[in-house]
Amino acid sequence: MMGELESLYREVVLDHHRHPRGNRPLSDYDVEASGKNPSCGDEVTLQVKFDGDRFARVGVLSQGCAISTSSGSMMAEIIEGRTIAEASAVADRFKAVMHGEDWPEDLDLGDLEALQGVKKFPVRVKCALLPWVTLLDAILAHAEGRAPDPVSTEGLADDARPMDVTIRGGSDR
């Protein structure tokens, strides 16, 4: 049974890599953020159009390995239509899972479950987290009314937590 589940997860990841969701530049966006993982060569550009505090449209332009591209694709599917607080909560939970915490039963993370095996390979955790830390930087920059800083995983230990940014909705933003 475990082999069948791993095979299914592998197929989900490959589907997102071959047919990435949100892989389109937006002609009109409120914030654009970029991230880079020099150890793997992954690069991501995230463009977001907000409708109030909701993600109206998300463009995730990725170049890199299957894990990074798939993670960005899954992120685009999951956050579009969600509030900033909801997307931040998903990002926080996914980061926690990638760093060894149990998979949350109380939060729908969509196809992200297919990436849970990545946490066994610390150097690949950076690949999976790159789109998400780029998202958190974009949210923070948007809340502060500034342009996002480029995000990089360079210089981080393989088991380090890239960008421990936590964004909350409401007055805490």
C-alpha cells in the first residue's frame, strides 16, 4: 500500500511539474516578488492581484526542478480565492510540515500532501519552500506598502528555516 501511495504522490508532483497551474504572467497585478534557490538553480516570480484581502489572481512563473515547480503550481491552486490570512496559515503549516511536523488534519492543503516525502531530504526542502517564502515576502511587502525584497535560500543550512515570516490577518498585518 505504501508503494502505491508513493507512486500516486509521484504522479501528482509530475503532473504539476508538466502542467503547472498559475503559470502565466499577469498583465495587471498589485505585487510581484521573486525568489531564488542558488543550490538547485530554482527561480520563481510571483505576481498577485488582490481583491480586498483576497487573492483574486495568482501568476507563478517558475524555472527549476520538479519539486519547486510543483510546489509553486500547488500554491497557485490553493491560494487563489483565499484571504491573506488563510493563505498565510497554509504557508505556515506547509513550512512546519517540511520541517518535520505532522501533516495537519484540520487544514485542506490540496495536492501539497504529495510533497510530504520531501522533508526526508533537507536539501530539497528549500526547493519545496521557495514559492511559499516568496509568497510570504510578497504578502509582507503588500501589507507594508513596499516592493518585495528578492528572496534567496543562499547561505542557509540545509535544515534551516528560510524566512521565518508569519503574516496574520486583521490589525496584526
